[in-house]
Amino acid sequence: MTQQVTCDPRTSLTKSLLGYGVIAGPVYVTVGLAQALTREGFDLARHPWSFLANGDLGWIQIVNFVVAGLACVAAAVGFGRAVGGWASWLIGVYGVSLVGAAIFRADPALGFPVGTPDGPGVVTWHGTMHFVCGAVGFLAMIAACVILARRFAAEGSTGWAAYSATTGIVFLLAFGSVAAGGGAAWANVAFLAGILIIWGWLSAVSAHLYRRL
């Protein structure tokens, strides 16, 4: 006798939403890195990826921000359906902050795009709003890491708890380094590493919750 496997629409939808959390980071990093390595005048050690939203090809990074942001919002809904709690809302805040970063572009500076004076440049209102959106989103993700670390610990998932807590701490240090580094290469590289780590965490936890359903 053949056993019939039924599909639970609610579970399927939740898995689909979590799938966006799995792919959001890899897509964002791939598109950002491709630009960083090919756009004239861009230096990974000096220029934040936000600068890529400027210039004739800036629309690519703007779209990258929006797509990644909407994927995070979808993932946040999936987190809410899978585990509930404040972490899902905080991941959603991060997604909205990425869309905000697309709307309010970072100011050109440090010689990028080509033709921009080599210096900190003029800080405009939209450049300030870009930083505010980023700060809110980054702090939200740090808080999400801490909350999920506590939840995993309560469930007895010590490995995931340690991973989430460590990710939150490392990302906090990376964010602090770029805020205090004054444009130094080491601070920019540390922040880039933090971005890669936080995206990796979102992908890993989304995949973990996906498999648990």
C-alpha cells in the first residue's frame, strides 16, 4: 500500500518565506562583490559598498539594496511563522533599513566615483539618512542575534545559541570599528567582514529553521 504524502500549505508557505532568508545574503554579496571588483576606482579597502550606489552604474547597487531588503522582510515573516518573538520583527527592521539605504544614497567621497575629490566630502541630508538607516538596521540585527541566542539556549540548542551570540558580538565590534575608524582601511575591512558574517548567519539560521519544519 502506497502512503500518500500530504502537503501542508501553511508549512510550505513558511518554508518559502524562510528560503528568501537563505538566498538574500548570497545574492547581495555576489552582486556587491562583482561591482566592487569591476567598477573603475573602487577600492575594497577604502570604500564601503554603499558608495556603489553612486555614479552611472549606481542603479545596480540601489536595486541590490531593495532586493535584499525585500528578501529580508519576507524572511522575517517566515521567522515569525516558524518561531515568533521579537527576532522576526528585528529582521524585518533590517530589511526595511536596506530599502531606506537604497532611497537615501551615501554621499560620494574618497575619490569614488571617479572624479570625486579624495577626501571625506560634503555630508548631505540624504547621506545622513543613509547612515541612520544603516545604524538602525545593524543594531536590529545585533539584537536579533542576541534574542535568538537566548531562544536556542532555552531549547537546548547550545551550538546555535553560541553561533548566534558570537555573530552578534562580532557584528557589534565590526559596526563599532567603522563608526570609530574615521575611514581607516582596517576599519572598512573589519566592517566588510562583519557584513559577510551577519549575512552568513541569516542564511544559516533560515536554513536551520527551514529543515526543522
